[in-house]
Amino acid sequence: MKYKDYYKILGVERGASDEDIKKAYRKLARKYHPDVSKEPNAKEQFQEVSEAYETLKDKEKRAAFDSLGTHRPGQNFRPPPDWYERFGGDAGEDLGGIDLSDLFESLGAFSRGGGRGFRGARNVPLRGQDYSVNVDISLEEAARGTERQLELDGRSIRARIPRGVTDGEKLRLGGKGGPGANGGPAGDLYLNITLRPHPLFRVAGHDLHLEVPIAPWEAALGAQIEIPTLEGRVSLKVPPGSASGQKLRLGGKGLPKPHGGAGDLYANLSVVLPGTLTEREKSSTRSCAMPRASTRAAASAVESRGPSLLPLEQAA
């Protein structure tokens, strides 16, 4: 049996509300109705849209469809074994010659009478639908934790996002999805976390990377400079003989981890030539007294890339 993605046919997300599904159907029904449409294959398109709507508008049918899992449109598949236990039918039935609508019809899903399927199992508890939403947060919110107010199916849900989440992480909020039917449990809500780009730091898991420009004399002679971190400014020792591309690690200065500890901060050194040196700077360079002046210059260069942070700390 080949899979049809009824949500994709209607152009809605899997977590779409009943009202969104109805609006999408009405719009497509007007577009493809055979009596008025000039679209090619309007009749077939209208039948497909109607089939999708007949399934998704009904809570029980939608729960049965969601329980089939997600597959590629047109992909051959079989319902999971427990699907038949929940919704009726024969798990050993040959499904090779039928399509998805035939499966529902064979269970009485589209009939008005009694018999097998939904009509014969109306009192069976059905688990609610799982929802999935995308949530983008700032790096600072990821470091300290935050909350989001979400609107789903006319419900207002306060979702807590713990500190230490990373880009691409999927958070599960149990029982915050769609309501169950016939006393069944509610589904779950999944938050797909995306970190917004930061003006200073590049994120790699719980580690952070910071581009740090230094002057040639700082690279050659070494220097003590200031750099920003998520917790505030820290002092960083640049060893003599440093080169562009060299990374200096500050342990525990990255993103906090959910169960304690934190990632690291990597200062990626980049040796840059100042546009213009003052006479004093030239003199200081000749006398090897440059580190103090360059500390201010480097701190200023890094600071110009983003907002100033908290008071100075000493890093190991």
C-alpha cells in the first residue's frame, strides 16, 4: 500500500488546528472543483483534497492516520501491528492492491453504519496527536534558560526551555500535545530548538568559538588581553610566538550543560596589521614595551564586534 501525506495534500503542518485544516480545504476545494476549475486534472485533485479532509477533520480518523507514522508520499508501507488492535481490521490482510483510502474504508472509517473499525471501536481510548513546533532562541537564552508562550488549537501553553540547550535539539513536553479521545491520554509537544546567529560567538555543541584579532607584536612577544565571554570579560594570556589560526582554550567558558559543567570557549587568534601606528606605538614597539598598549587595542578590537559584557574575571 502506498502512503499519502494528507497534511501535505492540504498544505498544512501536522500540528495544524482544526480551523486551519478547514480553511485549507475550502481554499483548495474552490480551486479544484470540477464545475468551475480550469486547472489540469482538477477532478483528481479535488478528489484527493476531499479524501485528505475527510480523514483529518475527524478526531478519530486523524488519530488513526497519525498512528500510521510518517513516510514519503508514494512509499510502500504497512501499518504497525498494534494499529489493527486499536482501530480494527486484519493485520494479515494483503495490502498490495489497495490505497490508503481503501484501508480506512475497509475498517468502516468512511461509512455511516456500524461494523468494524471506528464505528465498532468508538469506546476505545485513543492517544492524542503529537505536535511539533520550531522555536528559535538567542545564545544568551540558551545559556540561562527561557520560556515561550505557544498557541495550539486555541490553547495557551507556557513552554519552559532549560539552560544548556543546543542548536538542533528536540525537547519533549509530555502531555502538551493534542487531547486524547474516549479518555485516552494527550499527545506530546516537541520543541525543535534553533539558536539564532550571534554577533561574536560561533556555536559548536556546547563549545563556543570567538575570533580574536591581535597585533603582530602581541603575536611575537606575547600579551595579556581581555576578551568577552557569556559570563563577562576575562583576561587571556597570548603566549609568545603565536600565529594566525592558533586556538587558545578557556575551559568551562562555553554553554552550560544540562546536568552540570559547561563547554569550552576557543579563542581563534588572527594576526592583523593596524591601519596606522602612532609615533608612541612605534616607539613602544622598538622598546618592546608594546603589550600594555596592545592589550587596550585588542580589547577594543574584540569589543567593537559586539556589546560590552560583565566585569573582568581572571581565566586559568
